[in-house]
Amino acid sequence: MNDIRITPEELVSWADGEITGVRALFIKASVETDASLQAQLAAHQALKDRLGQHFAPIAEQPVPDRLVNTVSYTHLRAHETV
């Protein structure tokens, strides 16, 4: 096992494409050779798939106009010149 540990949070971040560069290459190589990391990754992917299926109907609904208007108003106010 390597002296440099990969935390569960880091593994999930890597799986979600949030880690790049040398560290991503290190994690990829570690996952390829470590059964424990492979199991953790498989569990994360299974959970992500289940949650995606569960919340898909909600995510596909249109955003209510009142929320769109609130965000638009807030965005405009933040970019007003004084």
C-alpha cells in the first residue's frame, strides 16, 4: 500500500471529475491496483446512480418563475453600478 493515503472524500471527488493533473493520475493508478478502493468507488457509483434515478423526475421539472425572477433580480442588483 502507498504511504500517501486517498481519503473517501478525495476518491469521490476524483470519481466526479473534480480532481485533475498528477493527483488524478495517482488516484487512477491506485484504484487500478487496490481492491478496497475499487469497492469504495463501486459503492459511490451505485449510490450516485440510485440518487440520480430517484431525483430525475424532480430535476426534469421546470424552475418556477418566481425563483427565476428572484435569481435574475439578485444577479442584476449585484452588477449594478453605483
